Amino acid sequence: MAETEDGRGATPRRQGVDGDGLAPVRHPTGDFFVADIFDAAPKDDLGSMEHPIFSLATRPDRRVLAYEHNGTAVEVIPSVKGRATIHDKDVLIYCVSQLMAALNAGREISRTLHLRAHDLLVATNRETSGDAYKRLKEAFERLAGTRITTNLATGGVETTRGFGLIEAWEIVRKSRGGRMISVTVTLSEWLYRAVVAKSVLTLSRDYFRLRKPLERRIYELARKHCGRQAEWRVSVGTLHKKAGSAAPVRVFRAALRRMIAEDHLPDYALAEAPGDLLVVTRRRGAAGPAAPTLAPDTLETARALAPGSDIYALEAAWRDWWAATGRRRLGNADAAFLGWVRKTAR
């Protein structure tokens, strides 16, 4: 396929071999979405924010992860190159961000994205050196090689199935120096369904400035569970499980204490509380007023109204919907939430 300088394919005259003897056009423009929105806000899918899919290790992690929480089971099987890491997830965040920005702009999207490697590196605050392109290729390999089996619902659909984080990837062009210029990526149906259902949350751009894997993971959990509430409390034991840390709890607790002292997380502050609890609070000036709080019994009622759904994902989606529709004052937040669940669960 003839390509313009910016990597987009020119419209072919017809499928098959052209009159000038060129090979057939194998990837017509309509088959993929061109990732070309430069100011797309970072978006993360609720499923992988809630559950520990990505490795926090800095060396190849070849352990099989088996996780179960509140009826959701996840098994993550790495390839010989290791499990996809929390830093590899930058690729998925970039793809999800591009697709969501396009959806919000009324554009058609596809599970297959055509993206420029340089744009991805810049958007995720990475270097653009030769080594950076090599690491990006390794990230694609781990993302494609990591296999997941789960019953986690996305887009209101619960199925038990196995899949890779990305279905396929292909380096479309390379520069003379060996650096990839453009890449085609096909997301898993599971992740794409989350995008179409808008089961995503916006991240701070400073997320990509967090260097330590555990900092990124704790930020994800804070964004997912605290969101725009004033506070979220969680036991260190539960947080250890949800974070997917392979370290002993005592080592994990010490790492949390270092995070509290360093205070690097965007939007949220951490503190210890009696009873071996971690308290996450929204920083002053974080976007938007605090969302209404819900009673624990309300979440159990919602679970019955939407069987098979991740109730915490529903709660987060409702809070985002509430914020997007003007943050109106609610006389009864619990009733408003349950009414919203009834409508979305139809």
C-alpha cells in the first residue's frame, strides 16, 4: 500500500495486484483506526485497574498468577519472555486513550490501531532513544505472550475465556537505523469491549512520571476506589492482594511506608491508620468536588441487580457519569445509584 510521509495509507485503486506489479493491499485503511489524536487524555480500563494482571517485577516474571476476589477469578500465564509489566501497560493506556478520544469525537474506531511509535513514546513520557524503541518492541512481545483466563465482565458481559492482552502486533516500517516508525496493534476483544462500553477512567498525566512499579499500581487502585471521594480506607492485607505484589506482606508494608514518606502520587495522599489500614485521601485541588458516598448495603443490593458485574466498576462508572452530568446535588445518593444500575443493567 502506498504510504504518505506521516504513515497513513493512501487509498488503493483496487484490491489485488495493481497494474504496476505491486503486491496486493493487505491492510486497507478501513481495517484499522489511525491513532492521531495528540492531546488524548490518558485512559485506563476498569478491569485491569481493579485486578492484578500486570507484573510489578523489574526482571522477567515467569510465575503463573492465580487471583480470586469477590467472585472474580483471574489466572495470568506468562510467556518465556515473562509476564507483561505495569510499564508495558503504557501501550494499552495509549491505545485506550486514542480510542476513547475518537469515540468522544464521534469517529469510527476499530480493534486494530495503526500508531506511530514516536507519538506513543512521547505521550507516555518515555525517552526516544534507540534503546527506547528496543524496549517498546519487547513490551509488545510480552503483551502478546501473556495469556489471561478470567470471568471478569467487561461492557456488562461476563464470559470465562482465555486471551492475550493484545491479539497481534506488527512493525509496519523501520527507519534505516532500525528504529520502528509505525506499528499496527490489534487489541483483545476483552479490552476493546471495555472501551466501547466506556468502562474506563481518566488518569493524571503524571502517572507516566511514576518510576516505581508499586507506585503506579497503588495510584491505579487509588484512582479506581477513591476516585473523587474524599477518602478510601483499605487493609494492608487486602491491598497487598489487590496490588499483586509478590513480596511478603511485611516487605510490602515497608514499601508503602516509603511511599507515604516520599509522597509522589498525583492527586492522592497516603497515610497509615490503626488496625493496619492504609488511608487514601484526595489532595486539595484535585479535579471536581467529592462524589457522594454510598452505604455498603447499597453495593450489595446493586450486586443483586446486576449479577456477574464488577460492582466496584459499576460504582466508579456511576461516579464518573455523575461528574460528567454536572455533579448535581443528590438528596439520596444510594437511591440514585441503584436507579442508575437498574437502567444500565437492562
